Amino acid sequence: MTAEASFIVPMALCLVVFVLYLAFYMYDRCAVEQDAYIHAYQKSIERGHTQHREGDLSESRRSTFLLASFSEKLETGLTVRCRVRAELAATVFRGYFLMPEGWGIDTAQQARKSDPPHSFRRARRIAALLRMAQED
């Protein structure tokens, strides 16, 4: 029984640690994708022409478990695109077949540029013109 346990317990322990790392990876990926979209949306509703500072997203991002390095790039046009690249620091199984080198997160989120107050004014103006046309 001791000989069998000496084979099974390390494998079970490695499997549990791998599943935990996978869960942390999925959490970090979801958090980075959400923060990238929120950042793109905030920039899309900004009024006027403001200068973008690199690292805006990394200053406001939530705590993550495995991220080692983090970079973001913001592209503006008709849509605002926020591209995020993050490298993970997997220390337990680094380099083994369970945790190969180069685990990372690469995501791009976009939001359409809009001006909500201008849209509301336009809709109210159209509604007023329709009421005036119906009265005549």
C-alpha cells in the first residue's frame, strides 16, 4: 500500500496544483479582458481630444494572481481598440510539460466612439420636428 501511495499521491498533488494554476489563469484572463473593454469604453465616450498616456490601464487594473509583465496599446479612430498583452509568472511547474514557457494573455477589445449627449440632443430635435410636422 505504501508503494502504491508513493506513486499516486505525487501525481494527485501535481494535478491539484495544475488545476489551481489553470483556475488562476482563467480568472486573470477574464479580469484583463474586462479591464481592457472598460478602458476602451471610457476612452470612447471621452469628449474632446485628450492625449493618451501609455499605462493608463495598468494603473487602474485590479489585482491578479499570476501576471508578471503587462503592456497595453490604445488605438483611436471610429472605434477605440485596446490591445493588452500580459505574461504570466508560473513558478511551480515552470518549463515542465504541465506548464510550458510562454503562457500569456493577448486580447483586444473595442468600443464604438460615441457622444451620448449629442445623440440625446439629436433624438429630441427629431422628435420636436416630428411634433411640429404633425401639428401643421
